[in-house]
Amino acid sequence: MNKRILIIDDDEDILDILKTIFRDEGFDVIISNTGQAASQIHIIHPDIILLDVRINGSPKRGDEICSEIKTQYPNQKYPVVLVSAETNLAVIANDCGADFYIRKPFDIYDILLEVKKRLT
């Protein structure tokens, strides 16, 4: 069974690029340009979540969504990766309980390598 990745980002270009890269590597990819998909975690059952901090049009920031995921599913292994250009990303990731973070702009091969590391 392929590993499932949930990617939440308001940038359609980033969603398209990441979807293509991860699908080409054999992952099952679910994308969302709003934070609404986070309320479906129990249905989606992702193996990892890539989450932007600022999601235009979403009532919640990515770090708030991350905190909620970690609180609502304490016994589930849903690794959350913040992917953002925020200057204080390390602090934000630590405060919300993210498993790690990747700064934008990112190198496609680096993000692929980091995700694969977390899923093996």
C-alpha cells in the first residue's frame, strides 16, 4: 500500500508541483488549498501532513491546525511538517508540536528526501 501524503497550501503552483513530485515517487497524494481537509484527518488517514502556516481563505493558520491535529489525535502517528517562509518558523513549529519544518523556497529533492526519511 502506498504511503499517503496530505498537502495543505493555498498556493496552487506549490500544490501542483508537490502533487506531481510525490505521485511520481509512488505516493498517494491528497491536496487541499484550504484548511478544511484537516477536519477530515480521521477519514483520510495520512501517513504525513505537509502544512503551510499562512493559508489564505482559511479561518485558521497552519500552526493552529497543527496544534489541533496533535491534540485531537494524540495516539495516532500523524507527522506534521510545516512548510513556510515565516522568519520564525522554528519557533512556530516547536510551539504547535510540528514534527519538523521546511523553509520556502524549498528544493524539491530536499523536501522529497526529508519526507521519505520520516516515512521509512
